[in-house]
Amino acid sequence: MNDADSRVLSWSELFGPEYLLAMTTLCLGITLHAVNFFIFATLAPSVVADLGELEWLHWATTLYVVASIVSSAAGGMIRARLGPRRALGFAILGFAIGSAGVGLAPDMATILVMRAIQGLGAGLLLAASHGLVRDLFPASSWARVFAAISGVWGIAALTGPLIGGIFAELDEWRLGFIVMLPLCLLLYIAVLRSVPTGGQKPPSGGLTPILRLALIGGAALAIGGTGGAGPDRTVALVALAGALLLAAIVWERRSAEPLFPHAMFRPGTVLGGSVMFVFFISFGSASTAIYAPYFLHALHAVPPLATGYVVTAQSMCWTIASLAVAGAVGARASLSIAVGPAITGVGCLGAALYVPAGPLWAAIAAFMLLGTGIGLAWSHVAKRIFDAAGEADRDRVTSVIPTTQALGVAFGSAAAGIVADRAGLVGTPPPPVIAEAAHLVFLSLLPAIALALAGALRSAYGRA
């Protein structure tokens, strides 16, 4: 074992000559997915203004998310059969075809099809990019590399809406997607130069992996279908999604050809506890991006543009905290994992108390605390997931974080929507109803954050 394998590399070393190409490849892969996510949200009004059919707009995001969840879940299986380089190549190709198709689409139906194709490429791209952490960097520095991934998401949260806004102002929304193509080409060149081929074509599991993917996709589609649904239909769809996902998990645990590492769905293990943290912390923080801008504008008269930057501030606190503790090892890393979700819980409680009635600075501080807590734990939990999976599951583990995070966000968003509907947040409610809804939405997320804390403690102090 050389020195680089046994110590945490400094930032100057990770961005130095030896690892610069690897870091560039990894960050470009994450950037494509992250920036595109924020750009579409900004350009959506322009798409509708040009093509019409507003009633189908939410499906453009729903199909993208569902497709990305399915392809990220399949990422480990695809990587094992094709190798990391070819898996990334297919991911880039799918993303590029989808991006070009959206940019050239003559109608909303084409938009929906192309967004699904783009989502398939994006999910596989995210899973394959996570695999590069293990392929291209020493294990001692994985937490710092995952912190760099958080940094990319933070930058995307700042620049994505800005880029989309520029194209919207120029009345050239199509260029917002076409501009992705040169980035795809640049990423592919970087992949050819930095990523090994690999691929071992393991024994096929027949149709059973595909059927489990169908169950996961069905769960994601049911959750996506809650957008715009009434309260009763939303509850029914969430219940259906939960049942499909539970069936997939039970089947996965008994399968001889699993999609994920064997211990992923066993909360008593380090891997299972870490996955539990990722799912429930994503679940518990999902509602901020959806409801925080609305609550701040309706209750505190914060201008729409400024409300967006409050959400961005939460993302930046996540990034800054992640970068700050990325070099921690041993007991310090374990403490960071354990403390993180507790701080997030304090932030969520603060949001429940101060978003409804103020003061405004306290509400904003609560959102920033929420992001800080996630950042303190995230990169070290991600490293524990990779450590606990071991060499036997090196391909399967690439799917764990993106799939679990996306499912957590989807279920958390739907659950927050149910609470908001039950609180009377429909039509044009008066301020007292909005304030009560804000209180209940954030308060209802505390049980999920408590479960995230339980998973984090297992991740930090459990035995592998």
C-alpha cells in the first residue's frame, strides 16, 4: 500500500496532475445531470408558452425522474456487464439524444418521450459517475471526493437557474438543451482518457432483475402521479407506491442475482443503516424546495427571486459543511455522521416554529441549519456505504446512493403534499391557513429525520 492509499489526499493533490483528469471526468458527469435538472425547472414556463398543453408539463419532470430512478437502479447491473467505460458511454449517448430531442421537439408529446430518454441517460450517468469514486481514487479519500460531488450540486443550484434564465430572457429555450451536447462530447473524451474498460458479463439472472426494476419504476411512477391529484387519490397512490417498493425489496433480499449489495436492506448493518440515513434524510428535506418559496412569499412577502435564493442557501450550506469535514477520519468522521442529522432535526423544528410567524431571519437560519446538518454527515456516510459493500459488490454499490436519494425525495415530496392538502393548502387559502400548513408540513418531517438519525448512528458506530 502506498502513501496515497493510506492517507486522505489534500484538495491540491486531488486537483493536481495525478488526479485532475479523474476529478474532471467525475465532476463533468455530475454536472450534466445537476445543471440540466435546474435548467429545465427554469425553462418550463417558456416551453409551455411556445408549445402549450400546460396540463402535461408536470409529466415532463415526472417521466424524467421515474426513468432516472429505474436506470440508476440498473446501473450496477449494466456496469458489471459492460464495464465502467461502456456504461458511461451509453449513459452519455442516452442523455445527449434526450437533450437534443427536447431542444428540437415540435410538440409536448415529443418533449415527454425525450425527457424520459434523457432521464434514462441521466440516472445511468449518475450511478456510473458514483462508480468512478471507487475506480479512480484511493479509499482513504472517498469522503473528500463525495464532498466534491456535493460541491458540484451546490454550484449547479447557483448556476442552473441563472443559465436557464438567460435562455428564457433571450426567448431561446431550445438552446438551453442543445448546449448540453458539447458538454456530452467533452465528457465522453474525458471518459475515454480516464476510465478503465472492465466488464465481466456475469451469469444472467433472467427476467427477474428486470421485473424488480419494473416494480421500482412502478413505485416511482405512482409517486410521480400524485402531482395535481386530489387528497384521496394522493393517499392511494402513495400506498400503492409503498406496496410496490416493499415487494421489490422483499424480492431483492431473496434474490440470487440482486441489483444492490446484499446488506442494503438490513438496517442492523452498517450498510443498511447508511442507506436508511440517505433515504430518510432525503425524505425529510424534500419539502423545502417545494414549499419554502411559497411559504416565504405568502407569509413574509419575500420576492419570488429571493425565495429561490433561500433554497439555494440551504444547498450551499450543505456543500460548505460537506467540504469542511471531508478530511475528518476515525472518531471525528463518526461524530460528524452522528451530529449531522441531529442538526438537521433542529433546523426542521426551527422551520416549523418560525416559518409560520417569523421572525424571517430565524426561518432562513432554520433552512440553513437543515442543509448544514446534511452536509456534515453526507460524504462520510457515502464512504461508509462504499466501504461496507466491499469488493464483491463494487459494481452494485454504484446504484445505491442515487437510487435511494431519488426515492427518498419522491416519497418525501408526496408525504408533504398529503399533509399540506389535509391542512387546507388548496386554491387561494387565507394567511392563517397557510401558516398552519407551514407548521404542520415541517413538523411532520421530524419522524423521518429521527429515523435518519437512527441510521446515521448505525453507520457511525456499527460494526461492518
